[in-house]
Amino acid sequence: MQTILVASDAPTLRKEIEAVISGPDVEVEAVTSGPEVIAFVTEESPDLVIVDMQMGNMGGMAVTLELRLQESYDALDHIPVLMLLDRRPDVFLARRSGAEGWLVKPIDPLRLRRAVSALLDDGTFADDSFTPVPVLVGAGPQLQAGPEPTR
């Protein structure tokens, strides 16, 4: 049986995630603050932590950094973290904190299942939703600039 810890202070988000990932071989636990995450991980050592970036008390980045810090001096085993981001620019923060995966809200059940599956299989997951389309300068036909001004 795999244990997944969901950390969010939004009850609707916790229920939505639990509805998507729960199953006969998955136990879903929920907490509402960062300190509760650290306490739970210390006691139970879940297989995966899903943490909301915007929690009122010790948000997702702080939780992930604390888990990685405790892991660095062997106080905790490595536990993969899936961070739930509010906006695309937060990807930078998820990478910097050491999260193995991230999803940009709103949560899509298919993306959530793929992310959880990848992280439970010791992989990573990078959500490419809302990624800006690159604009290549100088590629393609030249723009017509209109008539030349007369002198």
C-alpha cells in the first residue's frame, strides 16, 4: 500500500486530489499546514508528498526546502514532492526548491494521475501547461512594411 500526503489549506483542493488519486492500493492522508507536513513525514515517511504552493502557514516552497534540508543531513529519507503551482512563473521556484514535479492549477485529473505515477516510479514530472509559445525572430516570411514615405 502506498501512502500519499496531500498538504493544502483549501478543503476543496484536498478533496479533488483525493478523489483523483485514491484507490484500493493508495492511502491518502491530508494536512493543512507546512509544520504538519514535516511532522507527518518524520513519523510516517509517505511515498509521495503533494504540496500546495500557497498554504497560509509555511507554503509549498518552504516545505520542500525543509524536506530537502533534513534529507541532506540524513534526518529523513528522500521523499518525492509534487508541487501545485498557482501560475506558470512559479515553475522557477519549484525547480529551485528541489521538487521532482509540479502542476499548474487548475488541476486536470489526467495530468495529476500522470504526475503521481511518474513520481511514484522514481521519475520526474514537468507540467508544460501554459508554457509560452516561443517567438522566433527572423524565421518565416518577412513582414511587409507598407509604402516608403515620400520625401
